[in-house]
Amino acid sequence: MKNSKELLKLQKHYDDLFLKYKNSYKTSQQSSRATQEKRMQILTNDFNLKKGDKVLDFGCGTAYLYNYLLKKKKFNGLYTGIDLSKKIVDFNKTKFKYNSRVNFLNQNILEKNFSLNNYDYIIINGTFNNKTSNNWSWMKLCLKKLFLKTNKVLAFNNLSSYVDYFDKNLFYVKPEKVFKFCKKNLSKYVILKHDYQIKKNIIPYEFTTYVFKKN
């Protein structure tokens, strides 16, 4: 995100959420733990995690994805979480200080001097949903930079433009626009899912994209 004022605003937004909700799904703007887990299930459903695999959680919040991977995937690899909120990252470092398989970064990946290791799986859950003045540009830059550091799969979700209600504070995008960008700029191997329900009896209002690295 090039606009430093918007970046600081977003950082403060998540700092405030953390101060209010602490280690809760609400800190990550999730409506419930069930919907949060549903999204994680969709994002990781086809992942065959192996011992030693490296996972990057971009926009990690309070790192619930790590707990989910341990519980549902028997994850035995290395986990790194990145978040804009220093308060959240400091909390995570304290919470997992005795776990050598976990690491956290409080950085902006679009900074020129930022360097990132390679990861087998990079997962992005809800990170692109907050409305800014340049969502699409920021998202494209993030995806390009992150895919270069992906060994196997980059998976992320978005709010769909095919809905009957729009929240003015959130970013909605056409699925076909995302699919076309990924096919043209990242990889020829792309899957987009727009058929799942996060909440019962509510039409699909978001979608998940998987971009595969093929050597």
C-alpha cells in the first residue's frame, strides 16, 4: 500500500481491534469462530502438508491458523505470520515464545528493503477486505511479490461483487477479474472456488483463489 497515511490508519484499526478483543476471532474481523474455521478449511482443504513444510500466514492476526493447522492437519512444519499490527505481533511472540517452529514479522512487504524467505504454502485470509483508495493495485502488488516466494501454492480469498448488499467499508471484486490477473501474471495453474457457503442459508458472498507453482 503506497499511501502511508492509509497504511497507518489500517495499522491503528487492527491495533484497536486487538486492544478491544484480544485473542478473539473478532480481532481478525471474523463474525464467529465457526466462520473463521470454515474459511481456513476452504483455504487449506486440498493441501497435503508434509513434515518440514513452511507456511506463511499473510495478515495472520492472532495466529489462529496455526492452531487450526495443528488440530485439523496435524501440521509439523514451520509457520511464519506477518501482520501490520505491532501489538498483535508482540502478543503472538509472547504467546508462542517457547515454540521454535513459529515466527512472526511486523513488516510491510511492499517496502523496498523488505526481504522474504520462500514458503511452500502462502495463505491469505481476509487481508484484502478492508476498503482503501487503491485496493486493487495494492492487492496485485502483494500477490506478485508473494507468489515469487511460493514453492507450491498461494491461496487467498476475497469478497465477491456478486452480492445483494455492499458494505461501504469493505472491498468487493469481480471473481473473473482476479482469475484473469492470476492466469496472466502469476501462473497458468489457477483454481477459483465460488460455490461454498460461509453461513448457512446465505448465498456465497466470497470466493477463494488457489495459484499453483509448477516447475
